[in-house]
Amino acid sequence: MEIVPRTGLKIVLGVTGSIAAYKALELCRTFTKSGHQVRVVLSEGGARFVTALSFKALSGNRVLENLWDDGSDDCMEHIRWGDWADVVVVAPASANIIAGYRMGSADSALLALLLATRVPVIIAPAMNVNMWHHPQTQENISVLKGRGVSIVAPESGELACGWEGDGRLADIATIYNEVVARLSRDFVGVGDLSGKRVIVTGGPTVEPIDAVRYITNRSSGKMGVALVEELSKRGANVTFVHGPVHIQFSCESMRGVKQIEVESALEMKNVLVSELFDGAVAPDLLIMAAAVSDVRPASYNPRKTKKSQLPDAIPLSLNPDILAELSRERRERRKGCRLIGFAVESGSVDELKVEMQRKLDAKGIDCIIGNLAADSFDKDTNRVWILGGSKNFVEVPLCSKSDIASKIIDHLVQAEFI
């Protein structure tokens, strides 16, 4: 049987009383823009933060707010919606709704629907750090996991209450990817890349100056993660070589992915040379999505350099061009995989295309994917151009990074790069 398609899913989105409820609007919008049907169940607490009208406008469907909704002649909507859905997503999920679901409560439309439905349920908690780590909450989560509920763990950071720690609603793209991945896993069969071995790099590299300072860049690693998840869902055997990234690899779509964390460009190069050429069987594809630092400090102080001793200028050395060196090694050894590069520019689209063509030719790689810094850095969306397999640029318009990843892999398959 085939993997669940990326469009046409029927999703019930439950929104509960959390300050993160406003982010559910963007999640609803992401689902609908990706071609899925959404029906929203808004709890009484959730309605104190966002309005039913907003969700109705985004989803195009009426919103269920309580068991005795006067806006409908159907008093069994919580039952019928649970039957209608392919998946139920609760995001954000408050500590209260998690406890009620664990205990089997049915005193609200959302809890009643959760009890009535037989489809996969995905919960994305959001709450204060102390509430999240409370033993009762963790026990509730553990029990729900044991019942087959997927949990998209909250992220760590500054919370609305002023505390710092775990409790922030997971990134919208992470929740979206888990929904698609969960439904894919519920179908028997494999994707179109079964048996293929792919290496993906992601995130920045870190080039140390001394014990506390370093040179790096703004790459979040989200594009690399999206590519890894897409390849894994299609059945590929994936290795993810990444620099320091602040992304929790907790969603089940990363299950089975081999992860190798590095810091510097030299470390990344050494790992890739080993992975590409030292094994008995070369991988089929390398996608170099990492933002490798072009330079590193010429020397390293294992202790902190005192501020009074800092030079006016820090001498720098060029880092190796990893893709170009791998391409040369591939030719010399007469073995190796297809090489796919990334290019990011801060200028115009025309300038980006010129640079993409130059890098494609100079590095001797098979394909290059370009994007603008303004479209991608610190964002869950991206816009890219693909050059390779023909002399024509293929544009992928602005959309979520998960959809970008899907379209990139589609192109690589069609161009027979994998």
C-alpha cells in the first residue's frame, strides 16, 4: 500500500487554554495551505485566547466549542467529527486537557471527541516548565504514550510566564511533519526510496576562537531536518551529519535516522570523507544543506582570552570547500555518490542564479539548490531554486520547509539523481 499523500487529509484540530493558542492559527493555516481539510474544536479556555471566528475564516468550516453548541442541529458532532477525521491533533494541549484525556473524562466537546475517535491522536503540550515537569503530568504523558498517542514534546526557551525552560509549544513545522509521518507509518509498505542510502548535512558549523568564543552563522538546521524527515518517510536509510542546532529530535519521524553531531568544518569534512569513501558501499546521495563557515580562526586558545588581550583583528584561515574536495575525491577514486549543494545569497534573485551556476560548475557537483537569506533564516518557510539535470532553473515558491523538502526530493527522483 502507498504512503498517505501530503494532501487531502481530514484533520480535527483541538485548541485548549494556553497562551500558545494563538500559534494554533498558524498551524491551521499551514494545514489548509498544504491541501488538508481542517475542523477545529475550541475549548472554553482556548476561546479566552483566540476566537472561533478566526479559525472559521482560516479553515472554511464551522468551529465546535461545546457539547451543546446552539449553532448546529447535530448534538452528536463530537462523535461524527471523530469518525470523519484521519487524525486528531491537540495543539496546544494544556496540562488540564492531558489529565482529562488520561482519566477518560468527557465533560467537554474535545475530551468527548478524543474518547469517541478511533484515529491516531497527536498531542503537542504547552505549559509552564514546572507544570510540564510535575510528576503527575509526566505520568499522564507516559500513560497516553502507552496507549499509542503521539507526543510532540515542547521546546525549551523563554516562556510567557517569565520562566525559562521546557514548555514552549513545539515548532509549527515539527508538529506538521509529525502529523504526516504518523499517518504514513499507519499504512503498510515503504516509500519510493526503499534501500537508498542518503547523507544529509544541516545546521551551522562552529569555529572556536578560544574556550568561550567562536565564529558561526544564523543557520537553524530546520531545512536539513525537513529533508531528513522527508527522506526517512519515503523509506531511505538516512544519516544526518549536523552542526550544533537547537532542534529537539523527539518526533517519531526521526526514528531510525543515524545522527552524527560535529562542530567545525574540518570535523564535518572528515566525517563525510569517511562516510562517502571508507565504507564497503558508497551512499547514493549527499545533500549538503549545512551552512559551513567559510573561515576559522588561524589559532585557538584553549583558555579564555582576556578582554584586554584581544587583538584589534583576529587572523583567519579559509576552511576547505567540502563539496569541491569531495567531488575531486569522487573523480580520483572513481566511486562515490551524487552530490547536491546549497547556496544562500543576500542579493537579488538574478544574483543568486549567477552564483548558483558558478558554484555548480566550479565544484563539479550534480545539482545545486539556492535560496535567499531573507526567505529562510529564522523562519519555518523557504523559497528555493533548483539547478541540475538541465540548464533550466526550477523555482519552488514560498511554502513550509517540509513542503520544500518534499518538492526537492521529487525533483531529485525525477532527475534520476537517486
